[in-house]
Amino acid sequence: MAPSFDNESSLFNFVVRDGNGVKGIVDSGISKVPQAYIQPPDEQINKNKATKCEIPPIDLSRLDGPHHDEVVNQIVRAAETLGFFQVINHGVPVELLDSLKQTAHNFFGLPAERKAVYRKEMSPSLLVKYGTSFVPEKEKALEWKDYISMAYTNDDEALQQWPVECRDDALQYLKTSHDMVKKLLEALMGSLGVELDDSKIDAFIEKKMVNMNFYPTCPNPELTVGVGRHSDMGTVTILLQDGIGGLYVRVLEDVDMEKKGEWVEIPPIPGALVINVGDMLQIWSNGRYKSAEHRVRTTSTKSRVSIPIFVSPDATQKIAPLPQAVEKDGIARDREFVFADYMNSFFGNAHKGKKSLEFAKTN
């Protein structure tokens, strides 16, 4: 018989404090979603009302050759409008992508006590955190998600401190995607009139973190969310989806696209990676590039995994719109701030659309 999760305190202890996560709830045999996970009606996702994003993936192999300018224009156009696009021939081996998805399933299939050693308060490493939802202490309704987060400093520390069950694939993923990230930044910054050498590029992409997200099957997916509405705080995010789908992006009202204000699904494409613009890139570009508001739905049929790499500046870096972008617009749309302060604001609040960007506003 499944335990009762009607008491919020006992649920919180079971899921968060004891490290069972959402997977522990599902494994206990529940037949309905606990009240703590039921989202307000306006946050629930109706998959029947969303349409699929029909934009074809960008072939990055064509950057090297006569089609270079055409591909740059595709990247820039996507960043200026939806803030999301998919890439193929990106340099990360497809076999590694398949292995990563299986590795994520394997990790979350471990006994709770094996994962729980990496809980925020307990983890033997400052680089590794296992958790559930986003900020459970601040959320009115919890997210139907467990995750393991692995911050990168150098190869040796990753091999020593990341969980042995997923460190090798996660590290290879991070390393083999590096050239792709540089090429994307060169294209996007070049279009702003910013010339980048290696030292300047590193300032935009100095910090990297690999997450493995696990969305267990859900008895009432229409009542929950895997991840609530938010934009990512960093420079760019690289995301590996599995074949199940469930990633939705809101089309902005003020861009030259159809379906303004609507949610569109980013459909899984075998072998592709999803790229999305983060808040810092929006700020550096003085609003030209759009950090996209997105969310994730749950499913009743299969557990889903996704594996993002969050690429960010160093915490000590001062952030402000780039002079080249301000010169073109005649006004800076955001103030200068230290990235660590933005991070503290971002992680100190529950997900709420693009509200995190208000921290940077000039008034």
C-alpha cells in the first residue's frame, strides 16, 4: 500500500530531506498526484493547445565553407526571435548522446541512499548537488523533477568528485561540445560587431555545469509541470532531449514570428542538440537576442530525461550591455551588476517566467 503524502511536512521530508525525490513517490505506488505538486490552473500545460515548432535544425558543419554567412544568419535570426534553435552536425558524437541518456536513467535508478549522499546539505563535494524541484522551500507547487548537478572546474576534480556512475559520459559531453559553443558565440557576437579572440570568448563561457534531469512518469500529467516557466540565467544552454518530448517555449509578442504569445513545443530530433539564449546573452546584446521563457510538461507513459549544459560567465564578472550594442541602440536597456548577485536573486526565488531579468533593469 502506498504511503500517504497528504501531509506536506511528511512529503517534504520524504522527497527532499531523505533524498527519495519524485521517483521515490512514484515507486511507492501512488495512483494520484500529491496536492503539493498540483499547479494552479494557469500554470498547467495543455498539450492539445500547443503546436510544434516547425523550424528545421541548423547544420553547423556548413559553417566551414561557402555557406558560412548563411548559417550565421540562421543562428542570429533564431536568437533574435524564438531564442531557441536546434543544431545537427555539432561535433558531439551521436553515440555519446545515446549513452548519456542511458547513463541518466541508470543514475536515477540507483537506490535513494546512493543518490542522497549528494543532497545540498550533505554532499561531499561543493561541485555536486542532487535535488528535486527548483527551490522547494519557496515554491507554492513543487516541480515533478529530480536532478543531479555537476559543476566543472577542471578534469581532475570532475573525475575525482562527480558521481562515478555518470562522470565519464558527462565530462565527454562537456568537452566535445566546447568547440560548438565557441562557434555559436563567435557568430552571435560577430553579428553585434564584437570581435572575439580566445581570451575574450572565455569571459562569456568561463563556467559550465552539467545537469541530468529526471522526470518520472506521472499519474496526472495535466495537473503538474516538470519545470515551471523560466528563462535560463547564463550565456547559453545546450540541451540533450530524449525522444519523449515535452519542452515548450513561449513565442514573444514583439518578434517577427507567427503564433505570438503562444507556447510551441520543441520536438525531439534524433542526433540534434537544443540551444537556447540565456539572460546574460540577452543583456550583453542589449535585448537583441532573446532569452526564451520555457517550461517542461510531464507524461504518464514513460520517464523522461534531459541533459543540459549551462554555460555562464564567472561569478565575479561585471555584466552590462556591450558598448557595440548600446551604440547601435542609443540607450542601455540594463544596468551594470556583478553576476554573483544575479545568481543569488535567481536561485533565491521560485520560477516565475522572465521575472529574474527585472534584477538588471535600470529603473
